[in-house]
Amino acid sequence: MNTQLLEAAHRLDTAGRWPEAAEAYRAFLTLEPRHAGAWADLGGLLLVMEHPLEAREACQRALELAPGLPEALTNLACLLVTQRHFGAAAELFAKILAEDPRRNDARLALADCQWKQGQLPAARATLAGVLAQDPASPDGHRMLCRILTEAGEPARVLEEVRRHFAARGLAGAPEALWEESQFSLLAGDLPGAWDPYESRLGLDRPGRPQTHPHHPRWQGEPFPGRTLLVEFEQGLGDTLMFARFLTLAKARGGRVLLRAQAELAGLLATCPGVDAVLTPGDPLPPFDLHVPLLSLPGLFRTALADLPGEVPYLRIPGQVPHRAALAQLLAPSAGRIRVGLAWAGSPAHGRDAERSLPPALLAPLAALSGVAWFSFHFGPGTAPVPGLIPLAPHLADFSDSAYALGAMDLLITVDTALAHLAGALGVPALVLLHHFPDWRWLLGRADSPWYPTLRLYRQPAPGAWAPAIQQILADLSS
């Protein structure tokens, strides 16, 4: 009977019916309170359910009954990681490995803890063991590339990328070239990145541009008297960032049509390099040539030193919906410093958990005096500062956002499309970045060659937002 109850708990756990599974584990443990494995399983489940205190108690109970039980040690170590106690977690992962050197998952977790503590040589040595046991380990490879990048060894990064994909039988494949391009871009080697960056067009991934097999692809040659169709791709921030290259394309020929996301259409129509903006639902007019938007800098062989970085290269559209409502919200703040806040991006973004932050972490900013706070946050969330005025209900598209941003003295934001909008408009902005950011923000610098009016505040260690926010507060208070 008791065994059947434990089996039922396992089935519910596997099926994702976690509250029922937790009750089943507890019912079993009421009958069999000395079953260490069940306590460990309950601890792991409670960890997933984000009940850290109960998870710790269950794991400790398991270890009292069976000291050194691997499942309990693993769950307890993972709990410590979620609480950012990386040193204590590393000790447990090392203990697990001492008992069973085959546990490559524990070895990888140990390397992660070492990396998050800034112990790069130790993490690198641990990762060597991970990759010796599993040369094709994607997580081990990804972490090693990050460590080598932080250590300033771009050549070693590219060597590791090629080794990894060769181990997977994918040497020279689009996936390998794409990853090469990402690390080259992050290192600031734009000329060396643009050719492998074209590999993105051969990948089955979201945001691919529409193709036109019956029209020639533009190769950067002059095209007077003809029409070039530029197709958007990837995200909203990418479109805003790369729109600067449309003026260079326009200088080489006749008419330039841009097909872009509908929410950007009104804003992008202000770009001097665009004759007309189309959205995905619009019928295509006649055109002669086509090119993906993100291929333009490669055609111009763009380097960091010659980025078209003059701002603004986009303007606030003349007719903005809801302007009266926005103006009414902004009017009472006259005489105070207007500061916009955005602490989260789209949850659909692949790295949203890294780039977004809990709004409560921004609470220290309330110490700034003479500030009128405005929220550009979409979705639920608690206001991090008193008196925060939500603008999102009045922002139907990026033309509205541009108008609202134009009324701000400053924007404080995480890495979202809003940061790119501020940069394109020439609005001063402070951008909070993850320790290992997206390639466009480069590494180890507080400015952006892409956007002269942006200042960058980086996590000093993975997940460490508080020091970056304190630095913003110190800079704004001085």
C-alpha cells in the first residue's frame, strides 16, 4: 500500500501535477517517515514549486537519514544556487563528484558556481573535465565560450566554437558560422563577423526575413532608377538598430522600400533613407532588388570606427494617436525631472530571464529628489517607486512611445527595444545589462558606439543587479 502511494507521487510529479504530487509524498512520508529517498524527491519538487524553506527542510531530513545521499545533496545544492549562495553550492557539487566522478551534471554545475563567483581559472579547469567526458556538451561549450570571451581571448573562443561543432559533426554548418559571428560581434570584430553572420539566413529560427527567389538579391552595387525592397527580420530592437543603414542604401540608388513590423511603421517612415514603409499585411508594389535589413552593414563592410552613429536618425512622427491623453499625463510634472523606467522585456525573448529584473530592485532610486517617474512597463508588476505614472495604457505603438520618450529627461531601462528607440531618437538613457550581454553592447565599456546618448551599467557578476543600480543612484546623485 505504502509503495503504491510513493509510485503515485512519482507519476504525479512526472506529469507536472505538482501540488497533488507534494500531497502524495507527504502522505507517504507520514506512513514512512524514515524513507530518505522520498524526502529527497519531495525536496526537489518543492524546489521546482519555489518553496525554498520547505525544500531545504526536506533535503536536510533526507541527509539526516542518509548522509551523502546524492539526490538530496543535488537538490540542496540547486537550492543554494537559486539563493545565490554559490560558494556553499560549489562545496556540495564537489562532494557529489568526490563520491561519483561520472556525474558530469554536477561537474558542470560546479563550473557554473565558480564562474558566478568570478573564479574563471577554476571554472575553466572544471569545464575541461566536462568536455573531456562529453566533447559535444552544449552547456559546457557555451560556458567555456563565455569564460574565454571574458578573459579577452577571442581567438580561443573561435577555436572552441569550431572544436565543438566538429565534435557534433557540424563543422562549417550554418549553426557553427552563426555562433562564430556572435562572438566576433561581441568582441567588436565587425568586419570579421558579417560574412559568417549571413549564415543566419540558412537557419530555421524565428524572425527570418521573407525571401524573393524571383528577384535578384542586392549586393551593394549602385541601383539608380530602380527600387530596392528591404525586408525586416528578427526583433523590434534589431529593426530600430539597423534602420540607420537605410540612408547608406538610399545613397546608392533610386527608391527604397522597407517592409517592417506594423508597430514600427509610423516611426520608421521618418527615416531619411526610406521612401515608403510597408507592413507584412500590405500588398507588395513592383520592385527590382531585395535585401534583408540585417545584411546591410555587411554589404557596407562596416566596422566600429565607421558606424553611422549620428543621432537622431529617427524622429517623432507628426501625428501620434493618444497624444492628448499622453500630454495630460505629462503636464503635472512640469518643473521636475522626468525619468522613464522599464524593467522587463517581452517574456517571449530567449534571454528574457537574464535581461529583465524584479521591479523591487529599483526601489533605491526613490531616494532621488525632484523626479517625476513614468513607467514604460507593459504587463503586470508592482511599482518600484512611489508615484510612478503608468504610460503603457496609452502607448499603442512605437510612435506613441517615441512621443512619450521625447518628453523624458532620462530613461532607465533594461535591454529592450525601448533602449534602441531611445538611442535612435537621441534620448539620454541608462541601460542595465546582464553580465554577459547581447553582442551589440560589446564588453567592458560604459558607452555604446551604436548610440552616443546611451550609458551602460553592467552586472559585475551574473545576476548581480543591485551593484549596477547602486552605481546609477550614485551617478545621478553626484
